Amino acid sequence: MLSLLLGSELILRPVLVAGSVSEVRAIELAAPTRPAPDAALSIPTNAMDGETVNFAIRILAGNPVGYQWSFETKSGGKDRAQLNIENAANSATPAIAYWYSTGHNKCGVDFTSVYTIKVRVAFDDGTELVKKGTFSVSVGKNWGGNVDPPMTRGAPDLRYDDKTRQWSVVGPGTLERVSNPLKLRLPTSSQFYEKVRRHEEVHVKQFEGGVLSDLFRIDSLMDWLRKTTPSAADKHALEQKVFTEIANWRQSQQVLMMKLLPAAEREAYAVSDQIEPRYIFQNCGRF
């Protein structure tokens, strides 16, 4: 009898000795060994708050049938913990990373938070493989915003007196006080963006009609020039003197602004401190 079966089933075949069938041996063939499932995790080591990053898992052995991405935080790191994984059931996915706090102290938090990234891979043989990696998210220590004081543009009117043969400052001319826009030093995708923006908007309004509105005004500059720029026979010399005194006047206005700064900041923080996240960009008794 001659029987041939595939795989690990029994195969019987005749063994011929000197032209005759002397015996039949049973040979059992073992199935080929499959390598154990394996995969390599690919994630960045760090990102800034609000940044979009990419996670991926590369299969080295096995036939995957499913993926599941997830994350864990440090103990106590539940406040603001967010990692928006867009395609959690795919082998590769983008994610938006956000900083989170590990405690309830709003004034003494770390600028960096750590996530543990996990991906669970299911294989067609019923096994599962879990890969993990750490990933940190930071808030920039130089992030924030500012509003520069109003600019002074133009030049005052200079007039020559034929009787005295002197040039003198006689009016504001084209001088004007020009407000500066707010400047923000953080990405629009950061969870702190709206908080910082609202804070700096208060300062813009303070220069327009609030606690800082009396600073850098043209009438104040004209008073300064009348006291510090006497008439001169040479027009160019007077122009140079005016240029110097405008710079001196602006420095004096800066000194006054610094005296008003604590009140201005308290007013701005009274608005922004109420906006989430209530961490990092807080007054915390500084003003």
C-alpha cells in the first residue's frame, strides 16, 4: 500500500531492498515552526504642548489582525491629561499631545509631563503582543506674550523766526502715538494659547483707556520738548536735540510704566487666572 498525505499526517511508503518490498516504514513529518510574533515600536521621545506627533508599530514576525493604542500617565496625572490618538485601531496614527499636571499645586508644577504609550497587537494565532514606550510633553519656559508700549512716530513742527534768527519747536506736527499689537510666544495649538491671548488683550486695552493710557501721549511729549529744547540758530542742531529728547522722554515714560506694572498685571491676571488650564501662566501672588 502506498499512502501520501501532506503536513503532519502519516506517510507510508515502500522501502525497496534488492528489487523486492521488504518493509514499510511509517514516517511522521513535523509541521514547520512559526516564529513568535514580534514588533518594533516607533514613537518620538518628546514634543511641545499642542504638537502633532506620529506613532507607529512595525511587525517583525506574525500576522496581525488588530491594533489598539492607549496611554498611561504618572500617578496623580489626571488633570488635563490628554493624548488625542486619531486612529487608535491602526498600525500607525497621528496624535495631538498635551501637557498635564501631576498635582494640585497650580504654582509649583513641572513644565514637562510624561506619558507611557502602549499598543496592543492581536495576531491570527490568538496571541497578543504589547509594546510600551515613554513620551514627554513640555510647555516652553520662554512661552508667553507681551505688549510693547505705544510707538512715537513723526516729528514736531520747527519754525524759523526771522527776528531772532532762531529755530524752535512750535507744535506737534506729525507726531502720533501708535499702539502696538500683542505678541504671543507659543503655538496656536497649545492648550494655553487662549489663556495667554486673553491676558495680553487686557494690556492692549490698558494702553488704550486703562491704567496705562496716560503714558506715551503726545501732549506729554510736547511739554517735555518745550522744557528741554531751547531755540537754536542751526536747524540740524535743533533736530538732533529733538531726537535725543524724544528718546529721553520715552525712557522717563518707561520708568512710570514700571511703577504701574504691578497694578496692570494684577488686572490682567484677574482675567486670565480664571481660564483653563489654571497652571503655569498664573499670578501666584507675584503681583
